[in-house]
Amino acid sequence: MIEKLIRYAFLNLLEKIPANKKRFITMTVLYCMLEKKDVTKQMLEKLNHTLKLSTHDEAIIVPGIVTKVVWDDQISDLDIKNCTTCDACDKVLEKLPSYLKYDTEENMRADLEQMISIL
């Protein structure tokens, strides 16, 4: 019960935050889900430097912690390792919940391409 309440509150909050903050959360959560292995602090720092998500590397850890709250299993079964970058972006964008969309599809695709290049 408490987990559902936390999830509801967090998802409701995501609907109201600015696009740049939503980008920060979305790309970090996606990275953690698509990596398919334990994500280290160094991996998150590399993501941050690649996409310039935050001016502080320490901040990038928080979305990684809430990955399961935000996403459930909607993308955990998605395998993009054997796809072209274009196909991988299409698959991810198709599964991306509306509450995690932060910009135009074109701009999100550009971010996804950069993220996928470091997976």
C-alpha cells in the first residue's frame, strides 16, 4: 500500500516539474533500465558528462535509486543491444510513458542516441 502511494505521489510530481529536470530523471532512469547490469557511480558520471544532465555528478545518483518506482517493468524486458541506434530509439520512445516525456521527439531521440552510444 505504501509503495503504491509513493509511486502515485512521485508520478504526480513528475507531471509538474520543468522539462530540464524531467530530462535529468528520464535519461538517468532509462540508462539504469537499459544497462541490464548494476550501474556504478562511474557509469552514471559518464552518462552525466555525455548528456550534461547536471553540474554536480553526485546529483545523478538519485534518479538511479528511484528507477523501479518510476518505471516498474515497462522497459526492463526491452533488448536494444542487437538493434541499430535508430531502431533502439524507436523501441524506447514507443515504451516511454507520457509522464517521462520532456521535449519534442526529435530532441529526445538525440539524447537517446547519445545515451545508447555509451551503453
